[in-house]
Amino acid sequence: MEDLYTPSNETALKRLRWRCRRGTRELDRMLGGFLETSFVTLTLDQQYAFERLLECEDDQLWDWLSGAQIAADGALREVIEKIRARTLA
């Protein structure tokens, strides 16, 4: 069985690209940039956590990605830290 998110599964990646488009330019850049540069390096569990992250409201995402709050869910927190590390680099 093929992993859900691989470079060869362009349909799934297109869907994620659309879901990374948010209400603010900052979130668009952080999420979209991470998807384009780092997403395929994640483990499958981390990829699923990223997809769950995209289900969250924009204000909650911003609080987590800006460091104002810490996500209680460990899997989300791990992906958030990867996004933040890429953004701050």
C-alpha cells in the first residue's frame, strides 16, 4: 500500500496545499512553506498530525505557531515545533 502523502501522490498534496491556504498571509507562508519544503521528510504519523493540525481554527494555529500557547496534543506539538524551526531558520 502506498503511503498517503508522497511526492508521487500529487492529488493528496494538492488537497493539502489548498488546506494550507488560511486567512492570514503569515499562516499561509508558514504552513504552505513547510508543506513545500519539509512535509515529505516527516514520518507518516507526523504527516497525519500535520493534516489534523490543518483542521484547527486559524486563531488557535496562530497561537501555537507564534509560541503564545503550547498544544496539549504531543503529536501536534511535535509538528508545530518543526514548522516553527523551519520558519525561524
